[in-house]
Amino acid sequence: GGGGGGGGGEGREIMVPLTESLYAPGRIVDPNKILVELGAGFFVEKSSKDAIKVLERKGRVVDANSDNVMRAAEATSRNAQAIEGAMQGKMMEIRARQQGIEYKNQMEGKQ
């Protein structure tokens, strides 16, 4: 290929992601026109400034969702600990009852 200009300018060679693991060589046609994915396979052409705004909004949504997931995970962990504690209490109660029955049977056997 020929000598490309500096920066992110027109004609610069890039690798274009086609899938998560497949890239194809490409060339920047207009550095100020950027395709931004809105979701569900929909894309819109934006200026670089507007594309940055879209990405910042998406970043805030991801951060908020991440916080919600962390809170839900912590609540689930607390619930699991409470259930485990209740189960241990029940097991102790059952053991104590069994030992009481065994003791009672031993006492009745001695008479």
C-alpha cells in the first residue's frame, strides 16, 4: 500500500471487525462519519462528536446495570446465608431430639 497520512485521517488503513474473532482490512473514507450501533442490529451514521456522546450514554447504562447486578448478587448471598443458618438450626434441633429419645430409651432400658 501507499504511504498513509498521519492521525485518523482519510485513506488510513484499519482492521474492520466482522465478528468477535474475524477482521478484514479496510480504509477510512471519511473520519467524521461513524456508524454507531443503537442495538438490535440498528446502526446510525453520526459525527465523531455525536458518536462519543452515544458511547458515553451507553457507558452510563452499563455502569447502572452493573451496580444493579452487584446489589442483586449481594442480596442473594445474604439470603443464602440466612437459609444456611436456618438449616443448621433445624439440624441441631433434630440431633437434640434424637439424643433425647436415645437417652430416654437408655433410661427406660435400665429400669
